[in-house]
Amino acid sequence: MSPFRARRERLLEAIGPRTAAVFVATANAIRNNDVEHDFRQDSDLFYLTGFDEPDAVVVLTQRAKLKLDDKDVEPRLTMFVRVRDPEREVWDGYRVGVEGAREQFGADLAFPIEELGKRLPELLLGHDALVYRWGNKAFDDKLFVAIQGARRTAGRSGARAPTRMFDPVETLHEQRLRKSEDELAHMRAACAITAEAHAKAMAIAAPGRYEHEIEAVLLETFRRRGAERAAYGSIVGSGPNGTILHYRKNDRRLEDGDLVLIDAGCELAYYASDVTRTFPANGRFTDVQRAAYEVVLEAELAAIELVKPGVTQGQLHQRAVEVLTRGLVKLGALEGDVEGLVKSEAYKPFYMHKTGHWLGMDVHDVGAYFAPKRGDDGVVGDELAQRPLEPGMVITIEPGLYFGIGADKAKPGEKGVKDWSHLRGIGIRIEDDILVTPDGHENLTRAIPKSVAEVEAACRG
Ligand SMILES: [Mn+2]
């Protein structure tokens, strides 16, 4: 339990002595009729406790004083959980229960979830602020009622009660943004499994196979090696499907001459990996596919090359955009001065997304992308600016080029656009997971075939 306790203590220190924090478990969601979606715990709650059951609320307090069985208790961690229920456990499996929350998860106090309404106001007393991510429709009202209850009591007794609420983005999510060695060990392990899955997928893909057969190989690898699940819906897009950014059907038959774009990564111990590779279904790039692939690869490598503390994600995106735009000219899709084409965003019909995102427990991980700008005098001003990378942060780098329906916005003859019909149907993205280190970066997914020669060799199996 010690890393979880250490994280809670760090959070309490960050939020200050008169602030409490409330975290709510993910609710079970119905898929259809009486079948539920697979449960996956809320990342914040898991990060702080390691507890993975639904119907739970975690309250961190520093000034709460409760009288229980004539004893004064000053809890720091209070958990509201499902009670043990042999009848239900026959159907749904073991529950930690109230005693388990104390004994296995280090709760100072634990109560049945049914007692939340009664206990929460007491726990909030003594604090004048609260950290909570509002927007949880099922829980917001309960919390506001509890705050009102605490304020009524406080008004009569001279105690404090919360009058302010803060989103966890400035405290807990800053903590989650910088990965500890424990966390990086999980992320490395997740990346190793994802690496095997991508190599296997390249080896089995062939004209005549279906996208879902390749998806099955990815999932087989994830689960066989102990990953709980895919970190997000696996994309296996062949031919024109590779140009659809969040393609999910995975039901097309691969044809000779197709490219196959796979965006898939496993989640292991609640940590995501997120990798994209693009390869020829028949194992050999055509000349035009190779030329387009080399452009995306050059953009990806150039952006990765820049990653080090102090650089912003905006700068990485800018670098990728420059290389892609130069490449679009070389490929014959655009014409004109590269700098001008970048400025006029002529690349956008072919490259419409950003070059990367935070990666961690959530595939698009928490954490602010912008921070208040510091002037030359060191004073924090009003404006927001892209924040600099720091050691321990993990990002993805994932440039791409897409000549699908989105590209139809690029009309030959307009704004530097040439006839790009020779590229139609090509969709390419290359994505790696990059750890920022004190003196640069480490590519956590470097083991996955990526150069033209490596990819063609992996396709041969
Ligand atoms: Mn990604």
C-alpha cells in the first residue's frame, strides 16, 4: 500500500491544510438490458488507493474530527464502499467490504456506501475548501447537499465548512503528469506487450485477411501477457479506412496494395500505451506509399529528436507540420514556398490533428497543456502559454498524412493545392510513446518496427 499512501500524502501537502478532497468511483454502466460494460476504475481514485470496485467514494481529510463509539478519530483516508454480501458475491465475486477497506487499503475509517449522506457533512467540517472534479451528474448533487449540511452545522458551532471548490487539475493531475519510477515500470511493461502485438499483427496481415482477425491478434497478445485490456478501442484500418482517424469497425477484408494502419496499445496495471504503425498488407510498399511513408516518418523522427525538458508540445507540433508540409510539396500535393504554406495551414486537409498528447493512466492523460506565461522579469502574467516539458512526463508523438474524405477540402488550384489524386486512399500515422528525461528523451516504444526496411521485414514474419 505504500506508494498509494505516499501519493495521498503528497496530494494533501499540495492542497494545503484546510482543504479536503473527494473522489468518486466509476459507476457500473448498462450495456444492454441486464448486461454491464466491463468495469474500469476512475484513474484518480485508483491512483490514490489502488481500490478497484464500483460504488465507492474516497474522502481525504486533514481537519475532520469524528466521534465514533466514544472515541475521537481524525481520519486522513475515509472510504465508503459496498458492504460484503454473500448473496451478491456468489454472482459477481468477492468484495473488499468495510473491514477490507481498513485492513487492505489503509483507510482510517470505512463505512458502507449507504452511509455517505450521513457521514460526508461531518468529514467536510473543519475544511474551508474542497478538491473535486465536478461534472459527475450522479454525484454532484449529493456533494452539494453534503456541503450545505456541513455549512449549516458550521454556522451554528463556529467551525469551518467548505466555501470554495477546486478541480484536481492544478494539484493531483500535476502529480499524475510526472511519472514515478513505479509508474514508469508499468508503462515500460505495457509498451513491451504492445510492441509484441504490433510485430505479430504485421506478420499475420496479408491480402484476404480481415481487419478483425488482426485486431484479434492484438487482443490475444494483450491478454495472454496479462494486460487487463486495450487502453482504447483498437483501430485496424486497411486501405481507405486508414484515413478515418477514429475508425472502429475493423470489418473490411484486406486487399493487395492496401496500407494497414493499426493504432492500438494495451493497458497494464492501469497504465496505457498508445502506438500507431502503418504497413503494406502484402509486405511491400508501392513507390508512392513509400514516399508518403518516408515523409511521415521524417516528421515523427524530427519531432522526437526535439524532445527534452523546456521544449513545448506546440514546438513539437510546429516541427512536425514543417516537415509534413515540405513533404506534401515533394509528394506533389502542394506547391509553393513551404513557410508560406505552413502559415496558411495548407497542410490541414491532409493533417488535421495535433502531434501528440499526455500519456499515463488515461490514454489522453490528465494535466494542463497551457500554463500562465512568465514574463522576462519572472512575473506570472495573465496570458496562458504552452507549458514546457519536464522530466518524468510522457507524451505521444504521432504525425500522419491522410488522403481521404477530409482531404477533399483541398481543391486543386486553390491555395497552393495541386492535383493529389495519385495519393487518394493513403492514410499513414506513426506514433511512439516518449518519456522526457533530464537530458532529453527515451522512446519507450522504439522496439516496434518503423523504418521501411524494418516494417517490410516484420511483414514477412
Ligand atoms: Mn495517441
